[in-house]
Amino acid sequence: MPRLRRRLSKTQIYHIMIRGNKKEDIFIDDEDKTKFIDILAEKKKHQAYLLYAFCLMNNHIHLLIKENQDPIARIMRRINTSYAVYFNKKYKRVGHVFQDRFKSEPIESEAYLLAVVRYIHNNPVKAKMVKCVSNYEWSSYPFYINQTDLDINMVESKEILDIFSLQHDEAVKLFTEYTNEQNDDIFIECDAQEDLLIKEEDVHDFIKGFLEQRHKKRELSVLNTDKNLRNELIRELKQRSDLSGRKIADTLEIGRNIVQRIK
């Protein structure tokens, strides 16, 4: 299958996932994770980007970044190169540390932004590494609840918290409750096929989550009255799955000619 062109974000905000080459571990010990966080802080010092969230797993990393002075490709190249030099020197190895192409998805709405922050912070819970989000130290969650010794300004937590409330304590409370809500969020997965982010068996859950995040309802009937929402969903399924046009039409309960018209 040909490689898909990276979709650009109108908001300049991207959910990024990078993983180890051949799915190998990129963090061997806590020193490695600390080094990567130091690199994140160093590379954003000169307003190159804003960092909303991160989570370091054993063989992959989730980031939520907003472009500022640098485009996302340059941002990721600088981060990856710095860590690869460190990693190869420490472990006396050569070759790629990261898979060549990082995965990305544009964030185009406030609801989607909040859902991705929640998804990133819940990665260790879903991987059964910890029982609750607050038990994992290698994510940006501690920056949101004031439980880190690192520079609190490294993460743009206030911008996210202000969405919940302008009163800090109330915002943290609401943010914590939101983070721990049961949800069907499906975003970039580390074990997804190279250029396919939505597997066929997950498509119904993806559609439900998509509609709930953008329309607060899960019923397909909302597509009959909101054509912009319908067209956006069709584009998502065309670009992020290998479903045929006919399968997309049948799944969304709409005419095939509508799917064909959407580019």
C-alpha cells in the first residue's frame, strides 16, 4: 500500500506517536526516560513548539505538540536525532533507534484535544502497567496535578486546565475526574499497521467516539442533519482505514455516491 501523505492541522496541534525500530524498546532504564524528558524541555526552550502532553512507554512514545516556530517534521527530527545519539552512544550500538516515519493525527477541535490528552495519560493503564493514571511517573499527568519536581512550565497544562475552570483547584478536580472517566477513545495505536490507524474490527468504536467527541451523541442519525460532520467522518475513514467506499457507505448507512464525492 502506498504511504499516505501526512495530514496537516489547521490548529497546528498534532498527536504524535513514535516507536522503536522493529518495535524494540527505546527505554532500557529510568535514566533513558529522564534523558528523553530533558530533550523535550531543551528543544522547546526557544519557542520551537508547545507541549500539551506526553507519555513514555517501553517501546513507544505519545506526544501532543503544537507547532510554533518550527514545523512538526523538523520538531520531531530534532527530538529523535538527539535521543538516538544519546541512546546509541550509551549502549554502544549503531543504526536506527526509531521507526523511520512517526505517526501523527491533526487535532481540530477542543473536544478532540481533551480526549487525546486523556488517551495519552491513560496509556499505561490500558497496557496494565499501573492501575491508575496517577501511579505512572513517566507522563505529563503529574504536571497537571502539581506532583512533579520538574519545571511545571515545561507542559502547557494551564491552557488545558482553563478549559475546565479558571479556578485552578476546581480545574484540577474536574480534569482528574475527566481523565478517569470510562471511555471508548481510539486514537493512534502503537501496534497498528504501518499507515492504517483504524482496524476494521475497531471501526464501530471509532465512529461512536468520533460522534460523541464532536456532537455529544453516538447515533448515526446525526449525519443526516450535519453534513460537515458527515463529510469529516467520511474523510477520516477514507484516510485512516482500508475500508472500501461501499463498506464505508454501508457502515454509515448513507449512499455510496456521497462517499465517492468526498475527497
